[in-house]
Amino acid sequence: QVQLVESGGGLVQPGGSLRLSCAASGISFSNYAMAWYRQAPGQQRELVATITSRGSTNYAESVKGRFTISRDNAWNTVYLQMNSLKPADTAVYYCRAQLAVRNYWGQGTQVTVSS
């Protein structure tokens, strides 16, 4: 059974930092491209950052220079380091594992940026 479990969300003040984790099980993690998405209330889910199986990364323009995606294949975990957070970053954050036609999602973790 495939599971992706996100953690690390919470309430943070503007300008603060959070580190999200997504632990995967039931897949050959190192072969999968991983990604973080987010969905704010009333809005469509949007891509935040991706990392390939080889470690190449890509970011949405809105988070470039503030967010960093990384992976630890020994621990089957992908991370999203979020710095200089803004209220506009408030959303439920989801991780996704993708390999060819195989596509898995986590349940999401809430990030709220507010003073």
C-alpha cells in the first residue's frame, strides 16, 4: 500500500519559516519524481516545486528564492524548506509522487501565515 504522509505545517508569522516533510512508503522512492503543490481556499491546486529522481529542481515563480525542495532517498522523504513566508503562502500543501503513469498524493498539511 502506497502512503505519502506530510507533516510540518502550522501557524507562522509573516517573514517566518517552516519545513515540510513528506514520508513515502510502498514505492521505490528513489525512482520517483516528487513535487509539492498547494491549494488555497477557493483556488485551484498549484504546483510549488518539483525534484526529479536525479535531484534537479524547479520552482513556481512566486516561491523562487524563498522555498527549497530537497529529498533524502535513504529516508524516503522529500522536504520543502519555506523561508520569508507571506500571507499569500497560506494553503494546504500536498506532496505528489510520480513515475510514468503512477501518481500518488498525500493527504495534505495546513500552512497558515498570519500575524
